[in-house]
Amino acid sequence: VATDDHAHRVTRDMLELAKLRLERDMWWFGLTERFDESVLMLADLLDWKRPRYVSARVTRPGSDEQPPETALLAKIREINALDVELYEHAVRLFEQRLASQSPDFADRLARLRQRNARGNLLLAPLARTLPAARLVLQRAGVLR
């Protein structure tokens, strides 16, 4: 049961330090929902010429309905409010870093997505059906 006097409660000072470290000390981080952009920015930092990956786990679109608000959900939101604030800060920082990319970033992102779409057509079904193939593709660095 979560309580307000939890021993590991995150404080506002901890949040501010995390924000500062994210800005100053993390030369790269990615966002799951912006995975392609994250991969391409990392590739640029590491001087990878043709990054690519095959998606083995693809989230299927679900219902847009929000679950009904309950006392438990409200408490979870309250307890995690500082985590949400850190995430929102990370999104803003990510957007700033994305905006500072080279002028050809959008074209290279489109090419990355095209290459991955072709690779996914060929390799993802194999990886999903054969565990050994999945392991080989992961070790080869083409499957995440």
C-alpha cells in the first residue's frame, strides 16, 4: 500500500536534480514513442552510417477510451506526479534536440523507416514464429 510517508518518496529537489542531469549529463536518451527519431539521433552521435532494426514487438492500436477514474487511479497519478513532470521535461528536451538536427534529418528518417519497413516484411514474421531466428537476429543487432 502506497502512503505519503513512503521511505523512497521522490522529492521536488530530486526531480530538479534529475532534470538537470538529463539536460547536462545525458548526451543521448530516447523516447519509446519516438523510437525512429531516437535511433537516428543515436546513430548520428555514434557515426553509424545505415542504422536499422526489425520490430519484433509491435504495439497494436487499442481503444481510445480512458479507463474510468477511480480513487486508486487518482492516487497513482498523485504518487507519480513528479515522474510525469520529469517525463514531460524529457519530451521537451528531446524536441529541442530533434529541432537542432541537420537539415537532412527528415529525409534520412524517411529512408530509415523505408528500410525498416522492408526488413520488417521479411524478418519480423520469421522472428515472431521461430525463437531461434529471433535470437540470431537479436545477436546480429537487427532486432530489438
